[in-house]
Amino acid sequence: MNEVLNENGFPFRGQGGIYLDYNATTPCDPRVVDAMLPYFYEHPGNPASRTHAIGWRADEAVKKARKQIAHLTKVEAHEIIFTSGATESNNFALKGIYESYQHKGNHIITLTTEHKAVLDPLKKLETLGAEVTYLDVEPDGMVDLQKLENAITSQTLLIATMWANNETGVIQNMKAIGELCNQKNILLFSDATQAVGKIQTHPKELGVQLMSFSAHKMYGPKGVGALYVAHQDPKIKLAEQMNGGGHERGNRSGTLNVPGIVGFGKAAEIAQQEMEVDSARLQQLRDKFENTLLQQLELTSINGHSKNRLAHTCNMSFKFIDGEALMNTFNQRLAVASGSACTSASIEPSHVLLGMGLSKHLAQASLRFSLGKFTTEAEIDEAAAIIIANVNHQRALSPIWEMYKDGVDVEGLI
Ligand SMILES: *Cc1c(COP(=O)(O)O)cnc(C)c1O
């Protein structure tokens, strides 16, 4: 590896601008890459090959990774099922549970702020007879526990609430939700893709029976993920969604992605050792960034709970600004995300921000900045300066802004 070392000593250099989109994907930690490399050529075995040492070697590597991941999440190694990523894990959990238990009840409760990789499989299940309740969250992004309890019916099979939100970083109270589900004897599934490796995620302690996560959101490689399924009595039955050979104890067939899994394990080991320190540093940077913008720009606000929020995520609204247009003014100097989703017909405002009760205008005036362990203070300072200059410039061009400054009530105009 011959990249330029940045001031943290990490061989990562953001090309194509300052990278503030870690919630979309993280670069692979170079130590992860080093751990993976031998499994492409030197140790090429298939862990399902039981007849020779080359297969055993691959099997040992997968075993080690499974332990590293189980250790990080405080579960048993045999409770981890490897998949191709969190999208597959979510599909497997939701469809697998529904298929196995629909005779017991067909009702599932989830949040409107979930990732599409939860909402879309649930939409599919609706076409197969499932009844799904989509709960809006409070303005701070948290689900109201009373509303959650009130949504439960005698048919409720499963509650699906994400651990931490990808757009706002809002962290749900999984302990309280776990207690409620336990009390009501309802299965609890959590998409913890943004939480694992960033904050403590110990599903077993909190009564979360199923949990999805993904290597590429925690400095591991893309295309490998996991589903935790609690080993308990009575056994949780998950209908197999991928048939063909019975790998992963009959749960998910297909030759294991050995290099990917080895990298995932290494990423989990590193996260366990370093996430607290990383998170404290990122919180300082993130707070500095937010405070600078809030102080220097009027009518700017943070979306999401003030405390229950991932330390590296910042979702901000800039009133009277179009987020997409603002992003274009960055001219590829900043790699950030707008909450909007492009559909064929139009640009739709973020369903997450709408689910928190933001107006369409404010949702469209929002951008997500997500920092990561390779982010430096110099990058943050530069990013803040670019954003401030461009927001001021955009507003100066806006007739609505001019009217607002003249004291006209413009709320009806936006
Ligand atoms: C990224 C993400 C996913 C999808 O993960 P993949 O591994 O890319 O399939 C699912 N849920 C959340 C919350 C995410 O952030």
C-alpha cells in the first residue's frame, strides 16, 4: 500500500473531495485488507471441503472470524449466520420469520424511518397477506414506547425497529423495546447496520432476537454481512431463503465468501478495541462542525435527538435552501448525502425526515454529513467553510430569503 499517510497516520486519502459519507460506506481499514489478502490465493480453500487440509484451513479462518464477530456483539459464534450484506440479512429475517410463523399471526410493526432494506421486504410481505403497521416517530426521531405498545394486537408476530438510523444517527431505546417485546412475547428484530462497531450492540442482553449488520459500514469489505439469530428454547424458526447445499447450519446455502468473512472478523476485532476512542474523537469533530454551522448560519437546525445519536452523524436543515442544489455548489469538493431519493418521476424528500414530522420543504433543505475514523480536523474545518460560503451565496440569490430578511411572512410561500 503506497497511499499518502494523512495526519492520523492512516493510509487513506479522500480522492474526489472530502469524504463525509461514511454512513453510505466506509473505506476498508488497511489492516482488514492485509488480513484478507492471503485468502484469495495462498489459502484458497472452500470451508465446505471436509476432505483436505486446504479446506480445513479456510474453515478455521471462518471459525475465527465468527468468533471475532460474536465477541464484539456478545453472542455465541453459532448464532451468527453469514450473508451477502445487511439487505440480505433483513430479507432473510423478515421473510424467514413470516414464512415460519404466519399461522400464528400476520401482524408486523415497524417504523416509517426504517431503511428501504426493511421497508421493501415488508411491502413484499404485504402482498403475501402480512398486515404491517408503520409507526411515525417523534420529532426527535425516537419511537414513542406507548404508541408502540398500543399498536400491538393479538396477531402481532414481530416488531422491527432499527438500532441506529442511517440518515440521522438517532439511536432507539432497544432496551425498553426489548422489555416490551419480552413482556408481550413478540419477536424483536433490529437492523443494526449503522450501530455495530460504532456503539455497543449486545442483542442478547437486551432481548433482541434477530439483528442484521454489514461489514462495509464498519471498515470491512462490501458484500458480506451477518444475521444474528438467538439460540433459545423454543427454537426460533427461520425459513431458509437461499436453498442449495445447506451451508450455515442449513440456514443459508452458498459457498462462503472466505476473504470477505475474514475481513469482517478483523474489522470486528479492530472495532472492539478502538470504537470507544474513535467515537470520542469523532464526537468532538462532529460537535465542532455542527456548532460552527449553527453559529454562523441562521435558520439552521439539527435533525435527531440531541443525545441519542451516533457521534459521527450530522443531519442538518438549511431553511430556504434546496439540499440538492446546495450539494451541486460544492462542486465535488465535498462528498455528502442528501436525504432525497430519486425516483423516476421526481426527487422525493427523505422518508426518514418526513417520518419525524419535518415539512417537505425542510426535508428537502437537509443534508447528511457522516464522519469516520479517517476524517481529520482540517477536513472538517474546510468542509464547514465551504458549506457556510455556499449557503450564504445560495440564500443571497433567493427572492424568498430577501423577503424573509425584509420581514415578510414567507411561510405560506415555501
Ligand atoms: C447500508 C444499510 C443497509 C444495507 O446494507 P448492505 O450491506 O449494503 O446490503 C441496511 N440497513 C441500514 C440501516 C444501512 O445503513
